[in-house]
Amino acid sequence: MIDDGQEALLCKDEVYAIVGAAFEVYNTLGPGFLEAVYQEALAIELRIRQIPFQEQAPVAIAYKGEPLKTRYCADFLCYSRILVEIKALEYLTSNNESQLLNYMNGSKLSVGLLVNFGNASRLEWKRFVL
């Protein structure tokens, strides 16, 4: 489900802040770099803006209430409750969206943000709410 739950209202300012940081990175670097470059630059920008985050944060995944040994490493976990996945692709696909939704479901995090720095004409971003 995309951006229509009550939790979206609770995280509106936080998501706005994260997206603002992503726009700054995109406007400064432009498209064309590898994802790792954007990851490092976004970490710097989040730090500058004093947005609380964990980079490559291990996120526990549960199956039928049982925690799995395998953990997913989120690109960023911001404000301890917003899962942020970044991409450097020509365009986002439904597979990218499904991946984020699966991680959100498995981790029980209700707000996710998918950010793509690779589009040549604009920063792509989508907010998801479970």
C-alpha cells in the first residue's frame, strides 16, 4: 500500500526531511554513479541535517512470529522506524517496490522509503505504508 495509512501522517515530517536530504545529494552529484557513492553521500547529508540514522542497519526478519537467523541489512534505518532503500537505476520497477514491501513486512516496520538516484531526469522516490 502506498502512502495512505495513518502512520504516514505520523512520519510525514521525518519522510520529508529524508527526501530533502536525498534531493540535495541528487542535485549535487546528479545521476550516473554507483549506488555505493549515493549511499556514502546520503549518510553525510543525513548527518549534516542531524537526521538520526543507522547505515547498513541489520533488521530482524520473522517468519510466523519466529525470528530468523538471516538478517536483512537496510541501506538506512532512519528515526529507528523508517526503512530507506536506495537504488541507482535508470528507473524503478515493481520488483524494487516488492523488495521494500517484503522487507517492511518481514521486519514489521510500517513506513518505507524507496529512493532512486539513477534516473537521468529526476530523483525518484516513493513512500510506502503498511
